[in-house]
Amino acid sequence: MTSPKKQIESHSLMPFIDLKAQLARLRSNIESAIKRVLDHGTFIMGPEVYTLEEQLKTFCEVKHAIACSNGTDALNLGLMAYQVGPGDAVFVPSFTFAATAEVVVWRGAVPIFVDVLESSYNMDPDSLEQGIRYAKSLGLAPKGIIPVDLFGQPADYDTIQSIAHKNCLWIIADSAQSFGATYKTKKVGNIGNIATTSFFPAKPLGCYGDGGAVFTNDDDLAVLIQSLRIHGQGKEKYDNVRIGINGRLDTIQAAILIEKLKVFPDELIVRQEIADTYFRGLQGILKTPFLQKDVTSSWAQYTVCLPETVCRKKLMEKLQSVGIPTVVYYEKPLHLQTAYRQYPTATGKGLPQCEKLSHVVLSLPISGYMHEAERIICALRKFI
Ligand SMILES: *Cc1c(COP(=O)(O)O)cnc(C)c1O
């Protein structure tokens, strides 16, 4: 099996997302930041949480940033603020991580799965309109839309916004993967009625555990979400005025995020450089990601589409054998997954683009610390 030539070529497996290199750069600052929290001892809602919220507000150019426990709870807090419940329909893309639809089910509402565009992998506005008609025909009350900024690129918000407006729907932007990206003149976080993000370690801005945030320009929603995040507390600590959740961000995670946010703009530049290198190097052998006009991506993933003649599994094995890890996001669209099959799709039938993409997509290594794009391009050119 292993010819001498192959042995020479083989490499130890590089990390898919290089968090160790980032830690090496930031270690002493992060250790000091954690030590400061250990010294002051306010582990819950300590000063770092409020500092981080101020910095997130500035970074996203939005009026309110509310740190919370994770990206899933961030979405859930948005739905709770809008009092989503039984009989309501919420429109979500099917080509996404399960959390986007899961929170809708938590609230007793019905997620309606919408198809995505083959070009951007994001919510297809035509499919959304079809879904709204279909939900009404099922006797459901359309309430809102959760577009996802898949792999780091914001969805087509102008078009989605006009559909939302026409149908009196709110938008909660699931920006778990796109923190740091921009849509026309707006930063992610300052899009939709509410935007949410995740600080899961592998996201563009990640902490060392679970974390997330909710963003809004609406003062009333902000007050509501701040209360919901801490068990529905009112002005007096022991008079809870509504049913909420335990949805706080730990002070230690906030302290870590403050340090990581300092280098985040540099990391976004490196991610863009890698994306540019991939784009130039991979032309003609596969489909590189398409960006809409006047939109930037935070490149949470660099996801390509393979020609249908290429066996993805074999290609992944060959890449693995030369030390290059790849991942399939996502093998199965949500509307085909066991827990979600029972919920309606926008068409009442299949979602052709989601289904097609799930067979041909492949995500390549990318991070603010990856220097092997050229080698990965050579390997892909050789193996395809
Ligand atoms: C990661 C992710 C979430 C959930 O974030 P957690 O912090 O892991 O709860 C939600 N939506 C999308 C699209 C994600 O990628």
C-alpha cells in the first residue's frame, strides 16, 4: 500500500481550525485576564461581561449587545422576546446547523424549512415566499424569519427584508457563523430586528467554552432580553416579572473574549487572504464560494462544491493521507433529519438545492493562523 513516494509525501495532520496557534499568540494575555477574574471573584455577571458588551456594541455599530450563554440560547431569547408559541410558523433554511430550527420547536412553534440558493448557500427568497403561502394553507400564523449567514456570509437581507415587511414578519438573523462580516453598509449584529451570534470555540470569534450574544437596535426588546436572560428578573432582584432562562455568559469567558477581540480584525484579514488564495488557486477544478455584491464574509468555513464526477469520500481520504483535514457541512439538510422530518418544507415536498448541496459540499481548512493554502490547492489539483 504505502510506496516510498507516498511516505515522503505524508504529513502529520494539520488542524482543521488552528486554535493552538491563536492560544500561543494570546496565552499570556489570556492567563492574566483569567487571573484578574479569579482575583475579583465575580464569576457571574462580573465587570468583564459589561465591558465586553460595550465593545461588541462598538464593533457591530449596534445599539444593544447582550452577552449570553451560547448561540442557541441567543436565538431562543429572541423567540421568547417575540412570544413565539403554538400555532406560529417560523421560517428557517434547511441547510444549517440544527440549533436554528431546534429553538423554534422549543417554543412549541413550527419551523418551516426553506430551500437555499445554490450560489450563496443562504436562504432562497423565492422559496421563503412559497413557504409563507404554504404555512398559511396549513392554518399556521407566519410570525418571523430566521435567515442564517452560512459559513460566514450574510444572507440576502434586502430581499428578505422586503418579504418580511410585506408579510409583517420579524427577522432574527442567525449570525452564529458570520460575526465580523458586513452586509453593504452594515456590520453583522446590526442586521434584522434581532441578530444573534455564537462564541463556540470554533466560530470566527470563539471563547473557551460556550458563549453567545444577542444584538438589537430596539430599546424595548433589549430590556426584555436582558430580563429573560436572568430568569425574567424585574427591577428588584427577587421579583421575577416573567418566565426566563439561565442564559448568562460566564465572566471568565467574557474576559477571554475581550482579549480575543483585540486581534480579531487581524484574523479577519488573514482569513480573507486565505479565501483569495483559494479562489485564485482552485478556479476551474471546483466551484469556489460566491459572495454577493458589497458583502464580506468572516469565512467561518471555506466551503467549495465538488464536480459531481468526483467521489467526495475518496477525495477526503486522499487529502487526509497527506495531512489535510476536510469536513462536510452539512451531510444532511435538516428537513431530512430524523427529529425534523415531521415539520413542513416550503414546497410541501423536497428542497432540491439543499439536497444537492449536501452531496457535493466540502469545507477546507481556514483560520487566522493557517499558512498552507498553497499546499492544499496543489493537493486538490492533483487529486481532482
Ligand atoms: C453554532 C451555531 C449555532 C449555535 O451556537 P452554539 O453557541 O453552539 O449554541 C446556531 N446556528 C448556527 C448557524 C451555528 O453555526
